[in-house]
Amino acid sequence: MGSSAPARRQRLLNDPDIFRYVAARIVSLTGSAVTFIAMPVLIYGITGSATWTSLVIVAEAVPYLVFGLWAGALADHVDRRRMMVGADLLAALSLATVPIAFWFDALTAGHVLIAAFVVRTIYVFFDAANQGALPSLVGRERLPAANALVAGGSTVAETVVPMIAGALIVVISPASIIAIDVLTFVASALLIRGIVRPLTGVRDRDRESTLRLSAVAEGTRFILRHEIIRVMIVIGVLVAFSAGSLMAILVVWADRTLGVQEGDWRLGMLFGAWGIGAVVGSILMPRLMHRFGGARSALIVLPFAAAAGITVALAQSWLTGALAIAGWSLMYLVIATISVTLRQQVTPEPLMSRVMTAGRMATFGVGYPLGAVAAGALAGALDTDRVILICQLSLVVAAIVAWSSPRLRSAPRRLDVAE
């Protein structure tokens, strides 16, 4: 008999190194959630322009597509702990220029955009090392519980913090609030530096001696060759598309379909439902993987995810909408975390960061923004509930892709590290 998920989580957090790692991720994501709210408010206050404000999102989205593969190759070439600590400190220095310039009355919109781009670029390199570091820290057997623990804690932070940040902006300038994120980067660096165990596994020095284009592309080639991971990447893009479309139109849908406007307490409940569903999903995911394995868990969950997406589109009141969003986010968290965990379990250590970064580029670099663009374009011609329905059909396609894959249906409960 396997131990329960809460017990496994407790044992994980009893490990000082794992506690430092999880604390570093939650602290850092807490600060990032503050900046996510403050940056657009800040640049809109400077320019009064919706176009300039939207450029913040563009500046934060582009770095993954431009630098993702190179970041993954570098993370497989150097010590990951040093790369993560260095990235945190560089991000803190870069972001600190925003509140400092504001305090000296020298802040411009261009400065804000450049800072957003630079900090996000640095994060791409941090994330490449981070995703490769966790398997070395916890071991592949404990990856489901560890990923779920990080995802659950991060979701709580990303749900609660924006509401707090929104309240703080009323009494404190957005630029000053960004200083909080600077401190969280420093705290994250100190926590990661305090981890005793290595975050880099044993490597073949001959293979890691170069950062040529062929080495950079090895992660992508590994994904294309590994049938299960290849299918899960396709599923991940479709699921990310559904998430991007829903997030892009959530506030508009709440207004036009549910009658919940900005400033209405029920809007906070809708966002809160998203967080609650994700936390429940983080508890459910390791239990599913322990019992059924990753591939079979994905097969089980995807039809429910498709049903949840359609249910959101059919909701006509804020209460049913909140319940539907909670169900949707639960399924989304489970699928997304299973996909990440499977990649970490089967990828050889020398390719870990490259494979993880290539997968992240496909999902959050392609699927997520495409979903947002599609929803925005359709919303100009259709009712928001119809837009959601059309975009959430990507989950139906994802379920069909999964169940149409003989390799996924016949996958063993435990996947071995690929050669």
C-alpha cells in the first residue's frame, strides 16, 4: 500500500533542501504576481494608452520564443544552482531600476517596457535551470508529489496576491509596489543558494562541451522521437490554447454574460474559484499518477477537462460560472502538471533543461498566446459565451488526440528514462 498524498507532501517539506526550493519558488512567484498587476497599471498611468499597455504583455511573451532553446542548452551546460541564483540577482537589479527611476521622477514608458523584456528574458534562463533542477533534487519517483506541491503553493500565491496588490495600488504607487518583487528575487536567490544537495546530475563532459546549434536543438529532437512525450506536447499546446483563450476573455465574459462588472465582489469570487480548483487539482494529481501512472491519468482526465470547458461556456450565472471555472482549473492543473512530470521522468539528465524548455515554448510560448489572440479576435464578432465554447473545443480535440494514440493507451504505469 502506498502512502497518502498528504503524508508524502509532509515528508517532502520535512527535507530542508526541498523546503528551501519550494519556498524559493513560492516567494518568487508571489513577487511576480505583484509585478504582473503593477506593470500594466504603471505604464497606463504614464501614457494613458491602451496600445502601450498591451505592449507590456508582448514584451513579457517574446523572450521565451526567442531565447528558450538557448536557455535550455546553457542550463544543461553549466551548474544549475549557480545559473538560478545568478538569474535571480540579475532580475532583482534590472527590476530595481523601475522604482528607483520613479523615485527620482525619471521613469518613462520605454524604461518600463525594456525592464519588462529584460526581466522576462532573465526568467527564461532561470526557468530552464529550474525545470531541470527539480528531478536532481527530489528524484524521479517523487516528482509527481513535488510538482503538485509547487503548483499548488504557486497557485495560492498567484490567486491571493493579485487581489492584495490591487488594494495596495490604491494607496501606494505601482512603481513602489514593484520594489516588493525586487526583494522576492533576492530572497529566492538566498534560499536556492542554501540548498545543500546538487541541482545538477551526472553528465557526460564530452557531450556538454559545446553550445552549437545542433546541441541547442537536441531537446526538440528528443521530443519528436519520443512518441509519448510528442503526443503529450500536442495535448499541452491544445490545453494551453484553452487556458489562454479563457484568461483573455474572462473579465469580458463575466461582464457581458454573467452581469459581473469590474469592482463587483463576485468578480473576485470568479478568480478565487480558479485558485481553489487548482489547489484541489494539485492534491489530486499525485494520487492519480501513483495509482494509474502519468499517461493513463491523462487519458482519464482529458474527457473531464473537455466537459468542464464546455460547462464554463454554458454557465449563465456567477455561481454556476464560479463552479464551472473551479472544475476547469482543477482539470487544467492536473493535465499541465502531468505533462511536465512525464517529461522530467523520461528525459536523460544531459538533455533535461533543453527538453523542458522546448516543451514550455510549445505550450506557453505558442499555445497560450494563440488562445488569447483567437479569443480576442472572435469576441469582436460573437457573444462571449460562444467564443468560450469555440475555444474550449480545443480540449475536445486534445481528448481525441490522446485516445487516438495507441502508444498512450498502452503506456506502462511507470515510464523509464529514455536512452
